[in-house]
Amino acid sequence: MTKALTVKNNQCVRVPEIPLLDYADFLEMNTTLVNDVYHHCVNYFGLRQPQGIRLFCCMADDAAGNILVSSANLGNLSVAYPSFSARHLSFHAFERELHESFGIRYADHPWMKPLRYAAQRADRSADIRNYPFYQIESEELHEVGVGPIHAGIIEPGHFRFICNGEQILHLEIQLGYQHRGIEPLFLNPNTLLQRTLLAEGIAGDTVVGHTTAFANLWEGLCGFNPGEDILLARTIASELERIAIHTGDLSAICTDIAYQLGSSVFGRLRTPVINTFQVWCGNRLAKGLIRPGRNQYPVTPGIAEALTRLFDAYEPDLDEMYRRMKTLPSVLARLERTGIVKQDQAERIGAVGPVARTSGLLRDIRWTHPYLLYSALHHQPIIKHHGDVYSRTQIRKQEITQSIKYIKSLLLQIPESVSPDADPVTAAPDSFVIALTEGWRGEICHCAISGPSGELILYKIKDPSVHNWLALALAVRNNDISDFPVCNKSFNLSYCGHDL
Amino acid sequence: MHVNATGMISDIKILLHQGKQYIPDVTTVEVPGRFRGRPLITGANADVEKLVKLCPTGAISAQPIRIDMGKCMFCAECERTFPSNITFTKDYKISAATREGLIVGEGSDEPIVVDPNAVRSEIRKFFGKSLKLRQVSAGGDNSCEWELNAAGNVNFDMGRFGIEFVASPRHADGIVITGPISRNMAEPLQICYDAVPHPKIIILAGTDAISGGMFAGSDALDRSFLAKYPVDLYVPGNPVHPLTFINGVLGLIRGKR
């Protein structure tokens, strides 16, 4: 029996409407739902209340395009509870966070590994410096530790390998170095602008993805309906961000297999794309572009012209370089059958985004829970099945081509009028709202709960990287350690998005 | 033989189509379209109280009106609300050798320069023609990191000035810090800095590094490292623009007293 509230993407509901179940029923229902591939958990978190920790579980129904929200209350924290993760591993990160934040103990969680050593964690004596990596005593095996600071200009995280010569047997990833305490800050500042800037900083390479989620959430909470011009600008921005990063990733993948021509050409192809963001909104990473309630930088005929000129110059060069790259045996030898994530692994761990789609899983919020103008675009997710670095390279090229097509078709429908600035500030009281977007890495989920006066009492952010880091750890098993960099780049996961 | 020749011809065609990608003069090139660089402030008829209050990080102060580019998020809310009082110019050369050098006052249209008198003499002596830097992302959101990577690409090519990011602090002349310095990165940052041989420099890149940005009040930060050592260069931006970074570093290592 499903006792959950059915909500749509960006919908705002009253908290009392969310069914409050016994923990046993809550566990049973959610872990049963996830056994079919069309259900997956998009967010699962807790809120401290006087009577205990109120748990909220959000299960996406990909077939129906809904989200099923249910809750339970844990009044007694001195006992150990049965875990969701023992029944389906895809909940593992959420329960690790619940343990880290509130001290909830689980009797049978497969691996209660610290998630991010958050500043407001329950056990302050736990320190990232003392983290006990999994070890094996052996004459033949050795450990390689990489990070937290890495060789290139890249965010920090620690990778601990157990190797047999060149071959990786096991990789353990420890994150938390980038933790800045962003979620509590959403509650403190009292201006809309401050919250918007925080949203821009969740993952600075996914400004449009996260800020659109925030804007959609906030507008849903305040009952504001953005005009067509706002929806158009945000949809174009989302696809342009996808193009910009995917281009950079193609360059990075070439760098890590020492394919100099590809590295330089794809690298320089990113420049005109992000310079177009700058022409549009004054910032190459699109900071400043998305504002709740506003069309901050309208898509004018001038901007449309700039985008058209961009693609006319960019696309032939991208296609030419990519065509050349995929004829080279030396390139294919490094990319094919490297870093494989099998479909059953992807499903088991709850992978999302291109990582899921290249392992045969249809996970794409633009398709399952469309927002902005994705319904009108008749978006078709690109699915591949080999799950290797090559698949993750191919999907980037194909998504770039698809995104260009989408932007060109949107440019034919620019609305005449520009919405006047409206800064929605009146949030509904005692409400819950969920916003899902498909960032270039995968599904982003923001949830918020308001108190009796409409003040925010919870802001919960889920970056797709939270699911996908485990996919990287699994993918490198039995690969050579020299393939680790290209595997890592083929995922390109967020450290700060994970660590918040 | 035939296959190799065809492949080589494809490569040559690609190279020809790419042409010359480097910006000929990164000290004078104009950035395209809109850009929020050095601000111009006029105080006439300003609603000073409202102006100060609307800045999300408190970067604006009054009497006289000043904007602190080290706290500024370059969000342009002040410019949008008070267009007759604040304009952000396209001047990307906004780096300074002192923290005070980042503060722009009312009525000033002076370029921001890296004051050579504020730079330690050994910096120019040792690093004028070759500067190797280690990048430490200490809670950075990855926007400055992407732009620092871009500073070394074929368009901006800071390598032509001998400026390079290296893979180990042992190979480096200094560190470039991005991010507000999270608690969990405090020790790795210190260990990295300790491993850099003397003489060594510290560069802060981006608003988060310079002032903490939006995270300034967070209990997840530990900025005590910055109280221990002098900072040699402040590069503002959210994120830093590659041209701001390159020109700032050139000012640091080549500025004549």
C-alpha cells in the first residue's frame, strides 16, 4: 500500500498533507518502491523538531512523472534502526548523512562511512584527518594515496587505491574537504539576493543547473508563475551550460590520454561558448543570469544573433575534431572498455545523469519530470549501453549536438514582451516544495520547508555527484591505475556539490 | 601509407581551421559584450542607506561611498538598482598587492595597479621571467578553478610569460588559493604551503578566497592561515577572469619600482 503524497516537480504543498508513517511502514514502502527501475530516490533527509527527527523521503516515479513524498518521526535516538540501504544500496549516502547530521544509528547499514565531516555534524570528535581507510595486509598489494590536493587545478578529495602492481583492486574515495556549510546559510540571510548568490555558489560549474532549481523552488513556494520569456531564457541557459562544460570535458578527456590536438582544439572551443555567456550576462560562468521572479538578461535579437553566430562557427570545428578523434586507434584503445559501469551496478547504487544514461538507465529529469520548456521541446534522452569511458565521451558529443538543436529551435520563439522585475518574497507558511532540474552532471534536487511565518526552516540540496561518486569507485576496479585520470574525467563529478 | 597520409591531412586541415588562437596582447585586449570589472561610483543624489543595505556581502560602505572588490560578488544588484550612481566598467585589470588596493572610492576613475612598492623585491628578482604556481582549491566552488585552467589554454596562454601551474609544491614558487578556506582544507593547505621552498608567494584568487564571500560567517571555515603570512597578490572576481589573473601576476613579477 502506498501511503505517500503525490506531488509534481516544483509543486508546493502543506507539510501536514505529507503522510506521517511508522518507521517500519516508511521503510517498507520506500524500499519496495525502489525495486522497480522506474522509481528512484531523489532526496531523503531529516529535520530536527522538538519531538524528534522528522524524516522526509522523496521517491521519483519516472513513469508517471510524479514524486511520492512520505515521512516518519524518530523520537528515540538511543536505539539502532533497520536501514533502507541494507535493502537497496541506492539510499546509502542519504543514511550516512542522517547518521552524520543527527546521530541516527542503523543496525544493518552496509558501510556507515562519513559523508562530509560537516561542521554541524553530531559527532564533533570525528575528524577528516583521522579517517580510517579500508586496508589489506599483504606482501603483494600496495596502497596509493592521492590528494586531497591534486596535481592539476581541480577541487580536493582523497582517493585511496589498493593495487596489485598496476591494477587497481579497490578504490575508496573520501570527500568533505570542500564543505563550507552552505545549507544552514540559506536559513540565515534574509534577502532573496543572498540566497540566490548562495545557490550560484553550490557548484560554480553548474550555476545554471542549481540556480534554476533554486529559482523554480522559490517561485513555487511563493506562488509566482514566471512568464514565457523567463522560461525561454532559463532553458537556453541550461542547454548552453551543458554545451560549455561538455566541450571542456572532451578536452580534459583528451588531455588525460595525451591526445594533444584534441585537448587543445576542444579546449579552445569552450572559449567562444562561455564568451557568449559573457556577452549575454557579463559572466563567463553565467553568475548573475538567473534571478527568481526576473528576466535579468532577456534574450534579445542581439543575443539570438550572437548564439547563432556562435554555433555556425563552433559546430563544424567540433564535428571535424570529434570525427578525427574517433578514427584514432590510439585514442579508442584508451577509451573503449575502460572504466565500465554495468547497468545493474548503476541501478543498484542509484546513478543519475549521463553516468546512468551510458549504462542503459533512463534517468533524465528533462524527460521524466519536465520543467521550463522541455515538454515543448519533446526532449529525447540519449541512452547508451557500454558504460565505459568511450560511452561517456560519446554521450557528451551527442548531447552537445542535441543542445545546439534545442537552442536553435528556441531562438525561433522569442516572446515579444519582457517580464517586469518581480522579487517574490512572500513564502507560503508550513509548506514543502521540491524542485528537480537536469544539470549537465545529472539530476539536481532542492527541497525546502517553511515555518509558520513562511520563514525557511530547512533547505536541502542534492547534487547528482552524491549518487555518482560510488560509480567511479566501482568503475576503476581491475583497470590500470594509469587509467584513473581519464576515468575520473569521464565522470567529472563535483566535490563542492557533494560537500556543500 | 595511404591511411597515414589521409590521417595527417585531416590533422593539418584541423590545424588550419583553428588558425591562430592566442590573443596577441593580453594586456590591452577588450573583453566581448558585457563585463563587470572596475566600478565607477558617483555619489550625487544617492540613497546611500539603501545602497549600503542592498549589497549582499556588505561590500559597499558610505561617507564616502566605497566598493570593496574583495567582498564584491559582482552581482550588479547595486548597478541595476542605482544605475546613475554605479557603473561596472569593462576594465579587467583589478588586481592589487594590498588589501586596501581593492577598495574603489567615489569619484575615482583611476586604474587599479599592482603597486611595485608594495611587492617584495625578491619577487621581481627571482620570478620576473619564470613563475611556477601550485593551485590549492580550499572550498572553491570550481568556477575560479575553471578560469585558472583557462588562463593556461591556447587563447590566454599565460605560459608565454613563463607562468605555469605545476603538479607539486616542491616545484612551485608559490600558491594560488581559491575558495573561502574550509576547516577540512586548513591542514592540507598548511602542509602544501610548508612544502614550497623559499622564497615563496601567496596569491588569493576570487572573492571567496579574499574575504570568504557569501560564506564569510560560516562555522565551516578556518581562515587562520591568512593571519600567519603576508599575501602578495589579491585577484578579485566571481570568478576571476583569466585576463585579471594574468595581468595581476604580470604586475606582481614585472612591475618596476
